[in-house]
Amino acid sequence: MGDIDIHKISGKVAVITGGAGHIATQYCQLFARLGGRCVLVDRDQEPMDTVIAGLPKVTAGEHLRYVVDLADNSQIDSFVDAITDELGAFDVLVNNAAFTGDTNMSGWVSDFDDQSLDAWNAAMSVNLTAVFLLCQRLRPLLTKGQSPCILNIASIYGVLGPDMSLYEDLEMGNPAAYAASKGGLVQLSRWLATVLSPNIRVNCISAGGIVRGQDPKFVNRYNARVPLGRMGVESDIAKAMLFMTSDLSSYVAGQNLMVDGGFSSW
């Protein structure tokens, strides 16, 4: 049996979209503490600078950040050119960015008849099309990396139909566009795993609900459906991400890991 050494992350470079987000921040902390270099991609510079300021320094080089709106294909092209010039190669691509809208967005958290095409297109653009483009255009850089891998972050609602009773009497919802885009991401991950192997290993994580100050009614209803009895926290997802992007999962490909406390087991 070969040695298991999580510290083989040392010296690797990970590109993380949605890099200033809650989950990405936790993942970057873990990755950097093991000696990995983080390259953050997000829409706003200041939050990324804050994340980077809190990361351990690593011998692999400075942590980097790129301001990119993933809904804009031309900005993706510019980012690919820039990172090609800056790095030339990297090892891990984490497609973590997601369009989740908000309760104030017209046609997003609405009855099905009122959900808008604009909201649908916005979700598809960031949650699915941008992932396709990044995987396609960054593949040449990944193939030059150390045991390169791609990890896509989806959702339980890309796999399960929603229980709408969780949202009764609340200003919350479960838009069709989010579910469809995340379901597409799960299948895209399987497709990429077969097409890009054996050079690049591809997997997916479907995250369950994360505690983010939701209405207590929702939290209580949700917790009652989870075998482990609670919603997740960011570190639950980040630790699974670390496993999937390390050599601990070197023989795992084409999988969608449900990190949901057992929510999907019913």
C-alpha cells in the first residue's frame, strides 16, 4: 500500500472561482495551510484582498487574485490570457462561483409562472456556461500541472426535487433555474471526467444547505429532514473539497459527492 501524504499539496496551485465566498475562504485556508498557493477569481477586488491577507504565506509563491465577472465571456477570455502569462501551468481548478440571485431579484424567488427568462439566463451563464468555458480554455494549463484535477461545486437541488414545504410563509424559494443549472453541472462533471481522463481528474460535490442566518422556521424544518440533525457549515464543504483535490482521492473520478448530512438519503 502506497504512502498517504496530504502534504503533497505543498507547492501546488489552485484556481478557485467565487474565491471570496464563504466556502472558498475556508477551502483556501486549508489548502494554504498545507503549502498550496491560491489564485482567487471573483467579481470584486476588495473581498479577495481580505481573504488573501488572512492566508498563510507559502513557499510556492504569492497568492493571487483576478477580478472577473463570469457572466461576461470576454472577461473570461482576458482572465485566461492573464493567467497563462502569469503562471503558465497550475494544478487544481475549483469551479465554486454560483449565481444564487436574491429575494429582491425580479423573476427569481417567485411562483413558477412568474420566474423570468432573464433570471434563468443569468443562472445558466454563471453556473454552467462559465464552467464549460473555464474547463475548456484552462485545460492546456492544467495538463502541465501536478496530478491535475477539476472540482465543480453543485448542490443537492441539482440532484433532488425541492420540498417546497420548507419555504412556506417565508421570503425564500427554490428557483427552477438554480436547480437546472446545478443539475447540468453534475452531468457536465461526469462528461468531463470521461473525456479529460486520464490526464485530468474531474469530480463534483453537491452541497447541502449551509447555515447563513436563515429564518429559524426554515432552519428547524430543514434540520428535521437531515439524519445528522443540522444544516452544514462552510468547513463541512471545504474539508470535502480538500479531499477531492488532494492525492487522497487519486482514484476517484466522475463522482458527485453528496455533502449534505444525509439529506439526500431519504
